[in-house]
Amino acid sequence: MPRKPKRACQQPGCPNLTDGLYCEQHQREANARYNKYERDPESNKRYGRKWKRIRDRYIKAHPLCEECKKHGKLVPAEEVHHILPLSRGGSNATDNLMSLCKSCHSSITVRDGDRWGR
């Protein structure tokens, strides 16, 4: 399947091309800004080394996007999503997790209003 052409990084003055909004360097900076200024400081404590181990274990057991799989598509999972967010009383239990591709994770996050859809 043909891929979309790369586009310029959204960081002013950056000459790099990317598939997303920012090149790798500027994406890290954008994530750091988000974590520092927009994200609840308590959530930074919840997503430490322990979460990374849980996430890696879950994605190894569920390598395909669960949302795409419902629609008959086989897409590799890249993210692990909390069905009930930790900020609303959710847990890291297996029944509260689902593996998703970036596209599905973004659409669910916007739909729930967790990051971009405030």
C-alpha cells in the first residue's frame, strides 16, 4: 500500500520531513512540554518504570490493535490504553488495558477528551 508523502516538521525553522506533526527531536520536546505544563503532575508518577514493564508484557501478549481487529484489520499495536483512565480510578489490571495502534489510540483519546479534546 502506498504511503503518504512526508511533510515538514511543524517546528518553525526545522527543515526535517516527518510522518507526524514533528520530527523525532521536536516530538520529544513537544512531549516534554506537554508533560511539564499540561499533564497532571500526579499522572507522571503513575507512568514510571513499573508501567513500562506492564505495558511491554501486555503488548507482547497482544501484538495487534484490538480496535482494528474488531473491524477485520490486522494492524500492529504500538500503544497500551487504559479503558478506564488511572485519573478516574482505573488500574493497571489486564482487564482494564487494550493494545492499540497510534491512530486508534488518538481517536479514543480525543473522543474521551483526555488530551486533545478538552
